[in-house]
Amino acid sequence: MLDIKFIRENKELIAEAARKKHIAFKVDELITADDERRAVLKIVEDKRAEQNRKSEQITRAHDDNKRQAFVEEMRALKVGLQEEEERLKKTTQKWQSLMLLVPNVPDISVPEGVGEEDNKEMRTWGEKPEFTFEPKSHIELMKALDMADFERGAAVSGFRGYFLKNDGALLSLALWRLCMDFFTKKDFSPILAPSLVRRESLLGTGYLPQGEDDLYKTQDGDYLAGTAEVPVMSYFADTILSEEELPKKIIAFSPCFRREAGSHGKDTKGLMRVHEFFKCEQVVLCEASHQASVALHEEINRNEEEFMETLGIPYRTVINCGADLGLGQVKKYDIELWVPSEKRYREISSASYFHDFQTRRLNIRYKNKDDKAQFAHSLNCTAAPTPRLLISILENNQRADGSIAVPKVLVPYFGKEEIR
């Protein structure tokens, strides 16, 4: 959420942000709603002040006739005030609904584009493996090595269901431990976060109201989050930090759930696009400085690149175009890993910064050097999404005899050098 004062003073900038992100939002509609809200608020405040004056007149009146006259005036005033307060409630609700739809302003370096095909490649790393045989898909490899069961997964969990078993399960556990060790050595604090969250958490992080269709909802009106970013950001809601605590860096692990709405027919087999998964996520809070946000954005994305490099997986990093940004994102990088069976890169990580878009909604502040409270800035970046990460690890390390070499960095956690 942006400051209404900023929005009113920068209407053209907000309209340009909506255009660049390809979001249907009319800033003039919000300004009109805000004007109406302010006008009704002024009427309510005036009537409340008049009500206070009448109360004092009734208290001071010694003449019964005058007192009765003041009481009658008070009754009429009270009725009028109740009507205006109800009107204020409705206009405020309309204004709040529109405020939740205001897009954050993308950085000037964000390229134009209408979809992920317009994202711009920034760099690549690693040599794509050259096989003397036709590389198998992760589905073929995992079935042959008894690492997964997709048929029974679908029978038990429905469409996109799966079981990881034997070395498939152990490899996931090894990745989680490696990831936690990797990031705690970079001074990230570990958190095991819940995936069951209230609606306010998703509104605060910007996943609602636009992302409703992609979320699982419980019978009690709560939701299952698709990333630990949601519960971790909400952990700090209504908190005032000290400037000395910043930047606050968290590496969070949680179960994650996504309905994958709008992806019908895409990646229907295997582990690329599943409804239930597990993920480690970098979450950062920092001072309210664009320079600090930019520097930390580069840092957390580089952390993820380094993590992929330790695993030896070829990747490329892209900067996302305007249409491929979420409502609150100022800028986003995606890291895509090489998938030999598809002969293309597939997205594994996203690194984003938001300025105070999320913290303003969640009321996360810090005391600056002048002892004034101001909204912090927030950032996040994927660390280890599983089981998707298994795809590139298995496919890039497969051998002609059907066995798979385990990346050296994983051997101490996995317990052996190969899967066969």
C-alpha cells in the first residue's frame, strides 16, 4: 500500500506504474473516492464537535425550558450524526478497497513487456552438460530409481499429487539442511514458519485481493500460504524495531500450497508445478532507503546464485519486465536452471524488493536516529524450492547407466556420492 499523500501528489506516476505493469487501475477513481471520504469526514467531525458543545450547554443550563430545548437539538443532531457516520463507513470501505489495488511504482530499470517472454537475460553461469546419450527426464529417472511415485500420489492427493520416497525423500532432506547451513553462515536467522495464515497476512503482503484464485482456503476463512514470506512478514506486524536491528535477515522454511490457477495444461506431469511443496525463503527488513533496498536486492539474488553454483547447476538470471511484476514489487530478478530433457531454462527463484509497500500494510516500523518511527523496507528471495530443485539436480547429473552423481556439497548431508 502506498501513502495517499504520495498518490495524490504523483497521480501521473501511479497511472504510469499501472500501465507498465499492465494492471487495470484508474487513479482518478481513487482520488474521487478520497475526496468524498475527506468531505464526509469533515462533516462528521463538525457534527461531533457540535454535539460536544450541546452537551456542555445542557450541563450549564439552569433553566428547564432551555435545557429541554438543548436536549431536543441534541437528539436531532445525534440522528444526523449517525447518518453521516454510516455514510463515512461506506465511503471509507470503498476508499480502502481502492487503496489495496494501487500498484507500486516499478524501478526505472524494469524493462517494458507484456509477459515472461519479455524478461531480459542478464547473465548465465555454468556449462550445460553434453551427454553421449539421450538425457532422461526427472520423471523417468525417479521412477527407475524408485525415488518417487506419481501414480499413487495422484490417487491419494489428486491432480499433481506425488510421493517422494527412498533417495528422493533423503535428497530433499539433504537440500533443506544444506540450505539452512549455507544461509545461517551468511548471518540469516532460521525460522520454521506456519503455512496456515489469516486473511490479514495475505492482504498485508499483497497476495490479496488479486491472488485469491491461486490460494487454498479453509472452512474457517483462513488460508494456506504459497511462501514463508507471508507468515514471516506477519510475524513482525505492528512491531517497532530499532535501527540497530536492521537489516533483519531471515531464512524461513515452511510447507507451501498453490492451486496453480491459470496453469491448466502446463507441466501436468512431474515435479515442476505441484500443489503442495516445501520451500526455504530469504526475507529481509531494512531501513527506509532506496539505496539500501537496491543493495540488499542484489545481495539476496547473488546469495541464490552462489547457492546454485555450489550445487553446480547451470543457470541464467533475468530481470523481469513490467507485466511480470506483482502489484507490490518494485523490481524482480528470476533465476532459471537448465533442464536438459526440455533443453531450456526453468524458473527456480525470484528476488524482489517492495520499499514500504508491505510494511505500511502490516505496520512494521523502526525508530531512526532521530527517534522517529518510520516504515521499514522489505525484500524476499527464494532459497531452496523443493521438489522443483530436484529436477535440475537429477537431470544435469545423470549418467549413461541410469545412475546419478550427487553434487559434492550434498554428499555430507545425503551420505553417499551416487544414486543407483
